[in-house]
Amino acid sequence: MPTSDPAVAVRSTPAVERVARPRYLRETVLERLRTAIITGELAEGALFSAPMLGQALGVSATPVREAMMDLAREGLVETVKNKGFRITRMSEDDLDDLAQVRLLLEPPAMHLVAGRVTDVERTALREVAEACAAAAEREDLQQYLQLDRAFHARLLSLTGNQQLVVLATELRLRTRMYGLIALARDGRLAASAQEHHDLVEQLHRGDADAAEHLLRQHIGHARALWATGTESGPSADELTRRRDT
């Protein structure tokens, strides 16, 4: 897991990809910084100023500062008075806890979704899944993460419980996926994205048990394979059992 001495401000220009100047600059900057934090391009514990990040991104400090305030509300950064923003540290236990909460919420919800995936909804979900896999193939992690969130949010929206959608999305935003860069380069991320398609088909058939099992595996991958690039992390079963220990 990337680390950095929190007592030392980063003085060199951070290596983040510059942004074009689209119409919605603030949202673009927000997504670029969010992706850089989730994938570890901006190391946890490191301190950045808005002007420093603005220079790296090729924009002014204003949209960076606005984006960082949004990220602070999401728990990805913390403000440091008169200095800037520090990337929030996430321990292994923190990541385990986030994954455990997701396991307690999302897989059981598949029993509410099964039978509600109409042909129209199936087509829409498959389109998002296809776009997500394509983003993985071209190693566009920003687009991949956005589409992955969109897929799961749309899927959970079929429960009719908007609070569940919001909570699950917030948990997803707070996690770290430091293995994504290596997985994308090795071509393994696109293969992992196939699970989205399988999940849609199971739910379309109304097979709630199979969908619950697959989503448990999917979240387990997010904690192990996507977080570290290997399967060395705890399994979904191990994470679930933590509540009993």
C-alpha cells in the first residue's frame, strides 16, 4: 500500500495526468483527483496544496480547491489549515471494515432485485457493463471507476431503496484500489469486469441465490485483487466472519 510521511509536505509537482478544459471543469477535476487517490497515484498521507495540484493538472487552484472540499466530505482527504489537503490514510482494518459493511448490505439486496430486471433494464445494465469493460481494456481507470459505480448504483436502485444506493456508493468512494493500475496493464481488469455481465444474467433469470453469491465474490475481489493486485487479501467469507469474532 503506498505510504508517505505525513509530516512532510510534497514539494515536487505530483504526477497526475493533466486535464483538458471541458465545459464542466470542476466535475472533471473532481473525478481526476478522486481516481488518483483511489488508485494510489496520490499517496496516502501526502500533503498537497491546491496551487500545486492545479499546476499538475493544468488548471487554476480554484476548481482544485472546490474538488478537494468535495473529497473531504467523502472522507478521501482532510484539510490542513494554511497548508492544503492531506490524503486520508486507510489501514488494512479500515479497508476490511468497508468491505464487510458492503457485504452485509449489497449481496442480500439481490433478493430484492431478482425478478425486477426487465428486458429493457437488462439491456441498459449490459450497456453500462460493456462500457465498463471497454474502459478497462483501454486502461482508462477514471472512466472504469465511474462506470463501475454507475452500474452498481443502477442495479441497487431496482430495490426501490434510495438510501441503500447512496450508502453503498459512499462506501465504494471511500475505499482504495491500488491494484487497478497493474491489473489494467496486465489485461486482468477487463476479465474481472465480466462479472457485471454474469450478475445481470442471473438477476434477469430471477436466480437471487446465484446473484448474491456472485456479488459476494465481486466485493471480495474489490478488497483483495483490486486493492492489492493479488488474491492475498481476505476472502468474502473471512470478512463476513469478522462480525462473529
